[in-house]
Amino acid sequence: MQATIALLLDTANFTLALLLVTLGLVVIFGLMNVINMAHGEFFLIGAYVVVAVSNVTGSFWLGLLLAPIVLAVVGLLVEWLIIRHIYHRFIDTILATWGLSLVIKQGVVVLFGPGAQSVPNPIPTAVDVFGVQYPAYRLFIMALAAALALATYYLFFRTKLGLQIRGVIANRAMAASLGINTRRMDRATFAVGSALAGFAGAVMAPIMSVDPQMGVGFLIPSFLSVLVGGVNSLVGALIGSGVIGGATTIFSAGISQADAQILVFLLAMIIIRFLPNGIIGGRK
């Protein structure tokens, strides 16, 4: 029984951690139709912001607070310098953001070195959950991911700003004719997506090895989550993260990590084959 509870907790933990990364991706990729191959590096920068701030001040929480702010600024710069010139040119966005990801990784190597960094666990205690001693910080991540998902949903579907952003995405010309500043909405949306990725990296830093390759481990599963759940849906991101995160954890419990990844890819391929618009999009 305890083994089952531990597996369920691990599944929920990885699913919600993956959701943290997927939220930023679904905003940029799903809602803006921009294929951002540097999303994993935005996650990476968030983690290194925590490393830098912790080394200077000794405070993890200050780094957690600054990471999304730093990444929002980075997102604004990237949107202004690169993305605004290649909207709706999918191949160009892939090439440009892939090149950006290489630049960011090499910049991190120059500043911090190629070796792995570590961040002390800010909540090192364990909590008894139905007889299982589970790390308190992982429970904190789960609660934070759920709260952030609700906040993101509220922003996009219950506020005037969210309505304007969705209006620009749905019909740019009509939104502009109604007086909405479409350029401002583009910048705001990309900045929000970048900040979410940076926040995810900052939150995950204490339980991961912070190194220049850490973003890749979450980039591919988050893309799969968006495709499996539904490209243009925040609810789809939640469902997709549950399918990919749950399958990864369950498969990894019984077989090797490499075989588990193969099965997860096969599962994603089957779902996309029969539900090309994702689970939320339905069968076509």
C-alpha cells in the first residue's frame, strides 16, 4: 500500500512539475503559434538566476522571486529583436529560436562553467502522507504548480488583458480595428510565457542538477504534453501533462528509463495519430 501511495505521489509530483514548464510553452507555442525551441533555455536561465542569487545573498526565495522578472525582461528583448520579425513563419521560428538556444547555453558555460551547480533545498523536512514520508519541498512544488495553473487560467479567461490577448490571437486584423494595440499584446504574451518558463526553472533548481543541458530534459516532454492535450488550450496542457507525466513515472517504476521514454513516445504517437488536434480537440 505504501509503495502505491509513493508511486501516486511521484506521479503527481512529476506531472505538476511538467505542467509548470508546459504552461509557458502553451502560451508561446499554443496561443501565439510560435515554435520556441529556446523554451528549455528560458527554463535553464531561471535555474541559474537562483544559483547566482543564492551564491551572492544566500537566499533561495529572493532568487525565486527574481527569476520570473528576469525572464520577462529576456522575453521582451527576444520578442523585440527576433520573434516580431518572423511571426507566422514556422520554419524561421524553429531555426531562429534553436540558434538562440545554442547561444544561451554557450553563454551559461562561459559565465558559470560546464559543470553542474547545486541549490540547497529550502524546505529539507519530510511530511507524513498516508504513512509515507514525502519531501516537503516536492509537496510545495505541487501546490505551487496547481496555484500557478489556476492563476494563468484566470489571467487569460477572466481578465480584460486575457480577452484582448485571445482576441489578437484569434483575429489580429479585427482586434486592431477595435483599437487593441496588437504589438503590445504580442510582447505581453511572449513575456508572460518566458516568465512562466523561468519560474519553473527556479522552482525546480533545488531538486535537479543545474547544468547547461538541464532544459532539454523538460523541453521534449512539455512539447509532447501540448500536442497530446491540445495545442490551443490551457486545459489541454493540464491533461497532456497528466498523460505524459503519469506515463513517464509509471513506466519508469517498472522498466529502465530509456525503455520508459520509448513507451512514452509510442503512447504520444498513438494519441496524436487518432486525435491529431489533441485530446481536447477531439477526433478528426
